[in-house]
Amino acid sequence: MDFETVLIQLLIGLIAFVANLFSALAGGGAGLVQLPALIFLGLPFSIALATHKLASVALGLGAGLRHAQEKNLKPRLVLFILGFGLPGVWFGARMALSIPSELATASLGFFTLCLGLYSIRRPNLGATRSSLDMDWLHDLIGGLVLFLIGVLNGSFSSGTGLFVTLWLVRWFALSYSQAVAYTLILVGLFWNGTGAVVLGIGGEIKWSWLPMLIIGSFIGGYSGAQISLTEGNRLVKRIFEVTSLLMGTFLIVRSLF
């Protein structure tokens, strides 16, 4: 293994660590750094997307390991998110969107910007977990939105974890820290895992880059989860807002070039 190969491998590991550290704090957004970096290093988009999806499973494992020690996840909500989200991920990964990719990317960026601005304008949003009376209609609407986010997750890599985090905060009255735990474990591990399998079967994965991506993702995810549990909701909320604004701007700019 020559020096250039070693340098690229170390760079890949560092990129994965940084991207997934902030993703574990914000409840999504690893694709803001990791996916463009893989493309910049020479991978075609389809291979970069499949490789990133598979590596992101390690984020779910790392963050999930830390959050699981707190035993805060409720089995009913876990099954609910998986039951509505996974079919959407499968559908999104198998079916091409009917609208042009540039328009879809710009729209995703616009809505991601709106997520950050909405959270900023609601300073008490997600400060604590609230009790919420839910009926079948409330659950159905919440599940359908999770299905649609799953479709986006299967089609794109960037931003969808942030949508899940804010939706859990807004619609299911979770605190930011609690919502991030659900997002990292269920979206990072199961949604991204499903997308990676579908994309991997139909496409190609850069296997030689995967070990360092997995190591960086796992350590970054675990470290970010540790910080979020230690520092609490205020820091998590601020990082979510900053990540949403950065990612939204990035997606809009990328759609123009």
C-alpha cells in the first residue's frame, strides 16, 4: 500500500468521524459532509450514494450502542417508525422520482432550510418531552409523513434524518435528545441499511473504502451520542438548527451547478 493510498484512507476515516459526530448531535446530516467528500475523491454519484448509505449503518450502530444504555426507547414507537418508514425507503430506492433531480434537490434544500428556521423561531420546541393524547387519525397522519420521508431517504442521502428528528419533536412531542436517539438508531441503522441493500444490489459499492468509513462512522456516532446525552437538549437543538441551515444552503447551491 503506497503513501497516497494510506493518506486517502486516513482522510476518509477523518471525514466519516467528523460527519457522523455532528450527525449524532443534530439527528441527521452526515450526508452534508460525507457524500460530497466521496464524490470529490473520485466516486461517481451512484457508487458514492450506495457506499455512503452502507457506511451510515455504522452511525446507527455507534449511536445506538450509547443510547441503548439509557433504555429510553419505547418499543411501540420503534415499531411504528419502522412500520411506516421502511416501505417508503424501499419504494424510494427502487423507483426514480418523476421530477427532475435538480428540482428535487433544490426543494429538499428549501425545506431543510425551513426546518432550521422553524426551530429557531420556536425556542421552547423540544425543550422537554410533553405528554400527548394521540388517536388513530393523529397516528395515521404521523405515519404517512414518516412514509414520505422514507421515500426521500431512499432516493436522496442528505437531510432526511433531520426531517425525522423535527417531525418526532413536533408531531409526537418528543424532546430533541429523545428524537435524535430514535432517528440515529432507526434511520441510521434500519432505514439506511434497507436503502444500502437495495442500492447495493442494483449498483456498486466501493468496498476498499468501506472499512475506514465504518470505523469513522461508528466512533463519530458513539461520540456524538455521548455528548448529546451529557450536554442535553439546548446544545442538540442549536446544532440541529445550524446543520439544517448549512445543509439546506448546500443542497440549493448543488442544484444550481
